[in-house]
Amino acid sequence: MYMEKTTIILREDVKEAIEQEFGKRKISSVINELLFRELIAKQSGKMFGCLKGTKIKVKEVREHHDRF
């Protein structure tokens, strides 16, 4: 996995909370995990054409051949 260095500006209270919970050495990994969960993992559960926030069960989704 390729990692890229970048600079982010954290609010002081956020930085202190992360340091207290996880330690100074794990700030990058914690921020990466939070961003991954919020941005990437949520998108993988989305379905094309569904309204955001709509709960759809797999049984309710039609098969591809049912559309034609």
C-alpha cells in the first residue's frame, strides 16, 4: 500500500482526544482509519439508484434478468 505524506491541521481538542485515547505515535493511523470508515467503507455499501439513507434488504433487490 502506498502512503503519502501530507499535512493536516487539527483542532487542539481533537488532537488532545486522539493523543489521550491512542497515544502520540498513532495519530496518523487513527486518522487514516477514521477517514477510511467514513469515506470508503460507507460507499461500498451503497447501491446505484437508491436514495441515501434508504434501508433495502437484499431480498427486495431484483435480479438483472428481472429488469428485461
